[in-house]
Amino acid sequence: MAVSTDRSLAADTNLSWLVGNARLTDLSGQLLGAHIAHAGLIMFWAGATTITEVTRFIPGVPMYEQRLTLLPHLATLGWGVGVGGEVVDTYSYFVIGILHLVASAVLGAGGLFHVFRAPAVLYNAGGWVSKFHYEWNDPKQLSLILGHHLIILGLGAFLLVLKAMTFGGIYDTHLGDVRLVTSPNLNPATIFGYLVGIKDGSWNLLGIASVDNLEDVIGGHIWISFILIAGGIWHIAVKPFAWVHKLLPMTNGEAILSYSLLGLALIAFISSAFVGYNTTVYPKEFYGSERQALASIQFFLGVLAFLGYVWHSWRSRQAYS
């Protein structure tokens, strides 16, 4: 197999800050290192921010008045809170923050290893390592990589299910306390009805953000987990159909990045609706009643990701043509 290290995708711009990891487009080993390092940075931000918020947390003052960012999410998951959403234990927040910092160190070390010690192109390493190499014009290999990502995301969604059903439960704003969700709703008519805005037999503008009970929330995550894992197995085992490859050409890194940004934009838009209007997933006890500013930030990030999709999609088509 001939392995190209041509970096022409980044060669047609004089704006160096736009190049970024495009210089690693055809260096599968170093791009993997950058990928792992980015995950380490995200973990470090989460851990450091959590620890910082724990150190300045003021008991008896609502989290939203203290302008906390991550502790409200942990409280929503049932960590450290009791009746009425009162914080009764901040030690669990501290532990979670430390675990994220440790994970960031491991990921950072992995990123450095792939940059300085591992082969720049995985195929050149031979053996089992070469199986993780990819070419942008090899849809089967790209599908295999996508499949593994989907399975990991599915397992992540199922972790929430386990937390809600088995490991302590999550906070229910309607009850005003943490509880186990023992009977999640798996009715496909109800769960998938949210996708088209159908709730309780009538159309709702908020769509899936109109969910108002934890049984539907956790049931939806069970469905999401199953679909993601099944989809991951499918993509690992089955080569993309010709019509799919034609509809969504996977000929270069710009195309793959554009699809990722489009998905990110979609999630940001959905998230903005949840943040702004849903008090089941974002309880008032932790986020307050005035959340339009938070929702606007989510929406702005969605617009930014969508513009990134447009930009990289255009560059992909330019390279493809």
C-alpha cells in the first residue's frame, strides 16, 4: 500500500491559524496523537473547573447565583444533593474533579507518545498497529473507525442509564429529591414521537426538549444506547453502500470534519432548547429560571459549528473537484 504524506489540503491558505491539524491530515499516527491530546485538554478543563468551583462554593446560596458551570450538572446527576436540591456533600465533586485531572494526565501522556515515539504513519509500524491506519479514499476503513466511535458513545449513554436505574439515581425536580428511575419508558411511539414534536398526542414546538419526566428521559437514553451500539457494529461489519458514499463522499479529511461539525451544530441547537425551556433535565434548583443567556450561548456555538461545516464542506468539494 502506498501511503501519501501530501499536505495539500492545508497548502492553499496563507492563514496559518486556519491550518491547525490539517498539516497532519495524512499522518494517521500523529493525528491520533493530536486527537488524544485534545481529549486530555477537555478532561483537564473539566477537572480544573470542577475543583475551582468546589473551592469557592458557598453553602446555602443557589448554584446559579454563584454562576457555577459544572457543579449544576453533577447535582442533576444526583451527586452530593438531597431534598430540595440542597447540596449536602461537596466531597463527591472534589473526587470527580480529581478523576478528570488524572484522566487528563493519562491522555496527555498518550498524545505525547504518539507525537514523539510512535510512528507518524500507523501503517509503517506493521503488525496489529497497522490495522488502525486509514486512507481517506478507503470508505471501509473509515466506516470501521466510525463504528468504534459509535459504540463508545452508546456505552457512554448507557452509563447514564446505569446511574439513574442502579447507582444512586438522579435528581427529580418534580419530586424535589434524588430517586432511582426503576421503570423507564421504552414505548417507541412515545420516545420517537418526540423526534417529530409529538407529545401526549399533540404537536409541540420544542420537540424532544418538551420531555417532562425522567422515565421518558432514561427510556430515550436506552434507545439511543441501543441504536448507537447497533449502528457501530453495523459500520464495523458492513462496507458503506455505494449510494451512501455518493451522498456523503468520504474522500478527504475536510469532508469528515464537516460532517462532524454538522452533527455538533445539531446537538448545540437541541441543547439550546433544553437549556432555555426544559426544567426536567435542567432543574430550576440548579440553573434558575432565567436561562436565556445560557441558551443563547449554546445557540451561538451551534451557529459557529454550522459555519465551520459550511467552510470545510466547501473546501472538501474544492479538493474533490
